[in-house]
Amino acid sequence: QGLLGGAGAKKAAKKSGKRAPRVPKGKHVASYMYSTVDGLPLALKKRYQLGDEKTFMWCDPQNPDVLGLPGTLRESELPLYNIEDVVRLGKKKVVFVEGEKAADALKEAYGVVATCLPGGSASELTAEQMEPLRGRKLVLWPDNDEPGRALMRALADKLSGIVEEIVTIMPYVPPKGDAYDYVKAGHTKEQLREEIAVTPQEAVMNELPDGYEVTVPDTGGVVKFRFLDLENKPREINADIVVWREMTGAQRVSYSARQNLQSASARSGFVRQLSQHFGPDTKDSTKAWSRIVDTAYGKVQETQRTKSPDEPVMKRLPPGGNNLYLVDPLVADDGMTIPFGMGGAGKSYLALLVAVLTALPGGDVPNGHLGLDVKRHGPVLYLDYEASRARAQRRVAGILRGLGKDPDDYEDLAIQYWPGQGMPLSTNVYPVRKRYTELGAVLLIVDSLSKACGEDLSAQETVSTYSNALARIGATASISIAHVTKEEGSKYPFGSVFWHNDPRLTWYVHNLEQGEGMGVMVANRKSNDAAIVRGELGYKFEFTGTDEDEDFTVTITREDGMEPPVKGDTLEMRVLKLLKGHKEGVTGKELQAALETDSIGGPLGRLRLKESHEAGITTENGRNFYRPAVKKEVPKI
């Protein structure tokens, strides 16, 4: 769009040494009269069309053949288009568009008061031009392109505090279309009135299951923010933020980043990033994004400051809300449960047993089986940092067979496997929480604690970060499998004493070799709300075949009185018995601790050298595996 002409006509142009304006190429298609508030003509604007190109020329209204504004009149001194209607119809809303063609179309089709600036999107509103709008209700209608939206943003900023009300609308029109195209498409006055009525004018915030969504009105549409995975710290509100624009006819493009909402420098950088991403990156664009971001941040900050989750302590609890246990007595329903022990003690098998009993529909296994009372059945989310889904599947299938169930009938068993992939839980809260909520899960199992933390387990901050992650996920019942070293022995999990103080329940788990299986002994070391379980609980796991066999079966019985190995067994025999019950293999250090011996190297070396007709061991990647004897074939005579 070009504006030819300016101060003076041909004589003025000659005096200044400038070339006099010439009649533009193209066909003269329309003329627009700019008048005083009393209707006296001031300037005539002619529109010329050559193909898709449009050109404008100012002329003297008294003599349209004289090019340029009359006398010394400047474009910025002209009033708004249709100013006489704006003033005369002082109680009607004023619709502000970009060009005269759109203004005339609205006036003729709907009888509305429509105006525009003399210079189109390239001009600025002056104090004299805005004065007639003081105290009025204004509707801004940008062209469907970025220059049009930028113009209306600038007008909204200038007129804020001067007009009574500003509503920015963007009914559907093609790209680069305007109000003229809306009228031409056959829309009615009632439809336009509805567009104005339903256009959001104030920022609105809705709470999501995992955060907030804030909708901020912007010229030509709205800007939406999603604040996810919020984390409050002193002087910090951290959130994953996703931003996108919803505009008529525009493709959705989003931008995301994690930001501290309390940091002024982070906010400024975020504004710059949004301005560059959505473009055009100009001073006006940065100013607009600053306003939009401030509005969205303010909504979330206010909610975080005033959020009050308190409720009467004696208010009636929902059904099941008074359960101390999810699985009595092993798993608490209102906090963290930590089973801890040396590697190879049977902790993972025990956790999978609990997972199966919890995920099975009530009635599939008699309640109280193995002395375990499942208070709530439901989906389980299993976060595994140690093995693979294939191994978990084989073990679950073996446990199902041991319970008399055909695994083929339980392909949809509600145990969902989530590989840890080396990502600390605290950095993966949002997707885990989303999935946990989608499943309606009742139990979260983390195997194992050390890898899920990814930091120094001896630091109290590591404990706080991990327990806060569980709380943010919403896992009221959780099992976090932990390890010990020989120094801690059987009292506490490895690391900070807070790994003992924070959980509701802790259990020391150790293994007694039991011939063809393993005896998993469980000793209660902490119980917050109930008496410590006296004595050790015993669970005997007997294995039929290996976990690679199709009919691999794990038969589990409750045997609290299991005894340690019979005295007189050699250390080599004890090693073989232990390895036979651990198809996943056991490291030398784990063997040494489980068998409570100071040295294990000698027996391991001798067992590796055993002939094939004798039971021995093989070692791969630092783990030792049981190797059964191969019966010698006796030659036939």
C-alpha cells in the first residue's frame, strides 16, 4: 500500500525541489472523503487498482484533478475517517478498521459507526485524532495479517485509559482479508454482534490436573499458556511453559521452555524469545509480548500465593481414605514404603508379587492370600531402572502361573511398565504424573531408589527432592526399592538417615537359601502409624524351570519360620544354592554380603573350574550364574 502526495501540490513540490506527484498506474476504483466534524470536505483519497496491487493518492476535494493534499495540510493533521458519524452518533460503539473500503462496507451493510486512520497501517494515532473517542466503547478489527494486528495492538495501547471499553475481534476471513471480506461473505449484523459478544476480553485461568492454562486476549485472537510441572522453592516458581497463538486462519505454532516465574531476568529473556519465535521481532512486538507474559504470569503467581489446600481435620473422609495400608502389612497407603537389602535378596520379586496382587481384580485371588490384605485394587505403574520389560514380563507371568492363572488371560493386566532410561525421577515428574493420573493408578513402584535419584544418597536434599517428586506425581502409595552396604547392615537403607525417617514403612529384606528356591525374609524396621511387626515375615519362592522357559512358574508360600543353611554346608555349596535361586545372576560383593563371609574369591574361582559333569558357575559382565551339571554319557558296549 503506497500513499503518494503530501504537503502542498505541484507548486510546493517545485519549490522544495521534489518531483511533483503523478497519477498512479491502474484503474481509479474508489474515492474516500475526509471531512471535519461538521462535514466540511478536507481531503479526497483516491484508490487505484492494478491487478492485486493497490495505490492511494491524496487530492484536493474542491478540484480532484489537483494531486496532493490541499495547501499546507499534512496527513497527520487529518481527522479519522467518517469523523462526522463518530461525533454525531456519540452513544454508538465505534468499529476501528484498517482501511476506508472496510469502513464503508460495515456502514452500508450493518449501519455501524466505522472509522480508520488516514494513513492505514503505517500511520500513528495522534492526540487530536483520539480525542473524539474519549469515553467511547471501541471495537478493534484488524486485517488478518501481522501489520494489521500490529496496528491494532498499538491503538489498544494508546487508547487504554481514554476509551471506556476496547474489544478486539477477529471473525474468520482469509489470510490478508478484512471486514470487507466478512461483509462480502454474507454474514449478518446479528452474527457480527455475536462475534463481539463472545470474544474474550479478560485473561482467564483454568486449573488442569497437572497445572494451569491461561488464555490472554490478543489482537486477532488469543495467546494460550500452559504452566505444567510447577515446583515452588524459596523465591522460585518453576514451571514448564507451553505457549501458542490461536488466530483466525493461522496454523498453530507453539514454543516451550522451563522458566522461573519469579525471576525478572528470566522473564525478559522469555519475552525476547517469544517475540523472535512468533515474529516480527520489533519493539512493538516485544512490548506486546511483555504485556501478555506479565498477565499470564500474574494469574499463576497470584494463585500460587493464595492457594489454600486446608480443610477441616474432622471432615468425613472419602471411601478408603482412612486406610493405613494399601497392602497390609507391607505397603503404606499414605506415604513412602522402602524395602531395602543387599542385591539378590528378592526385593524386586517381592515388589512384583505386590504389584500382581494389587492389579488383579478383587476376587481373582482370595484376599489375605500369603497374609497380604489388599485394601484397594487398581493399576500399578512400575518404573524400572534395573532391568527390562521382557524380564519383568517373564517374572510376572511366572508369578501368575504360581497363583494358578494363565498369563494369556491377563494380557491387559493393569501393570504398566515405564523404563527409567537413566532419567532421575525429579526431572521426569510431569510425564510420569500425567500417565499415573491417566491410569488411575493406586501404586507406584520404583526399582531402584539409587538410580531414580541420580545424586548423592547421603545428602538430605536428595531425600527431599525425591519425596517431593513422589508427592507431585500424586502417588500416595509407593514402593521404592533401596540397597544397603555391609556397614549399614540390616538397620537402614544406604545413604542419609532421612531414608529411614521420611518413609511410613521400611523393611529389611534378606535371603535364606532354600534348596530349589529362595527364602525371602522381611523384617519391619519402621512403622509410623501402627505397631512394628514383630518377628520376620517369610516368603518362600520356588522356581520351576528358568525365567526363559515358556512354562516358567514361581510358586510362593508363606513360611515365617525358615531356617538359615544347615551348618556343615561348604561355602561352595552355599554359593551354588544361592545362585540357583537367582536366575538374573549375582555379583561377588552381593554373594559375600548375603552369605556373611569375608572372602568369596576362592570359592568362585574353584566353581568356575568345575568339570561339566559337576555343578559350577559361569560369570558374565561381573554377574555369576548357576551352571547345572551335565550327565556323562556312558558308552554302550
